[in-house]
Amino acid sequence: MNDLYNNKKFVWSLLAAFVIVWLYVLGVRTLVPPDEGRYAEMAREMFTTGDWITTRLNGIKYFEKPPLQTWMNAASFAVFGLGEWQARLWTGLCGLGGVLLTGYAARRAFGPRAGFYAALALGSSLFWVASGQIDSLDMSLSGMMTIALCALLVAQRDRATEAERRNWMLVCWAGMALAVLAKGLIGLVLPGAVLVLYSALSRDLAIWTRLHLGKGLLLFFAIATPWFVLVALKNPEQPYFFFVHEHWERFFLKTHHREGAWYYFFVMLIPGIVPWLGVLPQALWGALQRERSAVFQPKLLLLIWAVFIFFFFSYSSSKLPGYILPIFPALAMLIAVYLESASRRSRMVAAGLLVLIGVAGLAAVPQMVHMAVRHRDETVLLEAYQPWVLTAGIIAAAGGALALLHARHLRRDLTVLTMAVAGFLSTQLILTGFEPYGKMRAGKAIAQKMLPELKPDTRVYSVATYEQSMTFYLRRTVVLVDYWDEFTFGLRQQPELSIPTVEEFVERWKEHTQQGVKALAIISNEKYAELKEQGLAMRVVAEDTRRVIVANL
């Protein structure tokens, strides 16, 4: 049982079970706003309009990010129809592909057992698994950057043939180009900076002669350039907004109001790397040990990749949890290399820490639920979520205890496998149990109640708010009223697509009523109370704890 990594029947069976569960859970939850609703709706509009160049949200030009994910989601809708699992399919495949590619690269660079462990480590890390089940850009970028990282490792290893080096370096260049199309210039800047730091710290300047720069740059620009040219030709305002506002200002200025403390990403990393927190410091420290007989130092490259990207975003004025997701494949490989040679005591410490994390989670869940309540009427939904999180804690603690027993008896592969299975299942429970609360946040239920009221000529307004997921479930855009936020740039280009003030909306609402034109409005509870007090004629169609749907007729 200590050589599970060499048992092909077991490995393939484990992989099949992992893939089935991974893909199945893509469709068990509602698309939760803001990110999931936003990117699903952008793809729905692209699919519906047939415009694959100008990206739009709610019918308004939206150039914050490049189109790779929107393309892939729209393609998924074209092939499989509109739906929740279809909206998550691309990010799901990116996460799944990242696990497989990380395992393959670790196998080629460090050996078969390290490859097995690397796939287990990444495929069970809470942050990677959760991000792979959510329709957001972070996993799309991370999947493409994983291609670049893993291809670089395979290409530059000392045993690589010249043909392997050329082919895998071309894959690396393609991965960077796709990363640029996923989220912008960081797809090139981050890997490039890592390579500069690696060549300096390892004193391996010759690596620059092994990158196939000529062919690589041609391939990179052939993939990355066409969309930027086409979108700029159709929308001359796009280049300045994208390259200056979304890159320079987002990194250096606080215009996006997403700044966080210097320790922000430490707080994200600690739970995100569970169940492997107990071996992460040792794995990072071990990466500093140089392999004296080797020219290429893969552990050093992985360490620089993880540390530089982590501190790059820590310095940025804009911080969101998913920004550090690209470091997880590198961390998984370093953890795998460490676990392969770790002492029994180290494995027991790692398993014991997982037990403590599970127990701590059991104790903290009730308090966390009460802290999360922002609307008193939603308490019951969060309390219904509590048993799911408690069960996840129990599985984590039980898995850690069983892994501790395996570690004590020197069952290396079973120790790692048990921790991985416990981590993976715990994360799935945390995600799946969120559905009742997520469904309410998305407004899916009241969106479905709106559908019988909708006719092709019905006017739909969103007053002083924008419900990111509801437009996807309504299968149509809405007219924004007194709402700017992320639409500010697009509305400056096309101001006629919104109503700037509530007063103007009230006048138009009255005109629709007088003319017999059916209109619906999505309004927050507070705004509804204000309009009702003003005497505006409204018929309530549906309501929940966060919004009210009204009609004029």
C-alpha cells in the first residue's frame, strides 16, 4: 500500500472518480453574484448577439477584462445550451486541467511519486477546488498560467531532448498568450519577471538561450494580438481604458476601492492551502536547497513563482482573494517534493494539524454564521447552511485522524491520499450546502416569478441597483436607473442606455402607465419604501429579503 502511485488501475480509478465528482458539482448550485452572474451574462449576450469582438454586460460596453472566458462560456452555451453547469464548464476544465498538468509536470521534473502527490495536493487544496467550481476569471487566468509554468518546467529540465524543449517552450509561450487573453498583461509580466529573478538568483543566464524566443514570440503575438487590434478598431476608446485604467491605475492607485492590509493574502493563503498547511513552511524552506549536479533548478523556479506573485499582489492597491490563485500549482509541487522525503514525524504533524483545523472549524461555525448575517430575515438560510459546514469539519478532522494513523505506521501514500480525500470532500460540502443562501442572493426565485409577466415589449428597469445574476435568469438585459459603478466607462460612451436619476425614471414609469405600456422594475426594499411613500403606483409581483419586483399595470 506504500506504492499506490505505481498502481495504474488504482490511479486511473481514482482519477475517474475525481473527474466525475468535479464535473457533476458544476451544476448543483445557482450562479451567485457578483462574479458568476456577471460572466455568465456577458457570455449569454455574446452568444445571443453574435458579436464576439466587443464584450458587453447588460448591453453596455464592458472592457475591464479580455474575452477568453467570455468566448469559452459563449461557446459552451452554443454547444450545450444556457445553464449553470454550462456557465461553469470552462473554469471547471481549467481547474481540472491544472491538476492533471501539475501532476504531469511534477512527474517529469521530480519523479512519479512526486507527480502523484502534486496532483493530490492541488486537487484537494480548498482554494483551488472552490475556485474551480465558480465562474470567475481567477481560475481562467490560473489555468493558462499553469500551462506556462508546467510547460517551462518540462522544457527546461536537464533530461529534456532538443525536440521536447522546443515543443514544450512553444506550449509555454501559448500559455502566456492565453493568460493575456484571460486577464491582461499580467499573463506575460508575471512569468517574465519570475524568469528574470530565477536567472539572476540561480546564475543560469544560459536559460535565455533555451527559450526559443524567436518562434515563441511569433506564436505569442499570433495568439494574443488579433483581438486587441480588432476591438480597438471597433472601439477606439478601449485601449486607454484597458491598458491604463485597468492595469496601471488598478495596481498603483486606489480608484477601485479594493485595497487591503499588507497581510491580506496571508489571511487568504492559510485556509486556502488546507489540508496542507502543516507542511507548507517546510516545503518552501526545502526549495532553497540547490541541486548541485543539476543545471536547471526546478524547486527554485517554483519558489520564486509562488513568492514573487504573492508579494506582487500584496503590494498592489487592488486586492481580491482570487489574485493569488496562480501560485497554488507551484505550492502543490513543492509540497509534493517535500512529502516524498518527509519524516514520519513531519507527516504526523501535518495530519495532526488537519485534525485541529477540523475541530476548530466545528467550534467556530456557529459564531461565523451569526457574523455573516446582514439581513435578519436571512438568518434561517445561514442556519440551514451550518450543518453542511459542521459535516465538512467532521470529515476534515476524521480524515486527519486516519492520516495520522497511516503516518504513524509509515504508510506514505495512504497518509497523503487520506488527507487529500478529506480536503476535497470537505470543500465540496462547503460549496454544495451554500445553495439555499446562494439562490436567494442571486434572486433566482423571484426572477422565475417575473417570467410570466414578461412579454417581448415589456420594459424592465433596475432602480439604483444591478442584480448581476437576475439578468442571466431573465434571459434579457435591463435599463439601469441611477446606477453607475462598473458601468461608468460604458455609459459615458452610450449614455442613452440608462436613466441617470430616479426622478426621470418616475416620470417615464408614469408615462408607460398612461400609455398602457407594461413595465417592471427591480428595486431594493429601501428604495421601494421611498417610492411608495411618494405615492408612485406600483403592483408587487414578487419580493424577498433583498429586493422587490413591481409592475405598473
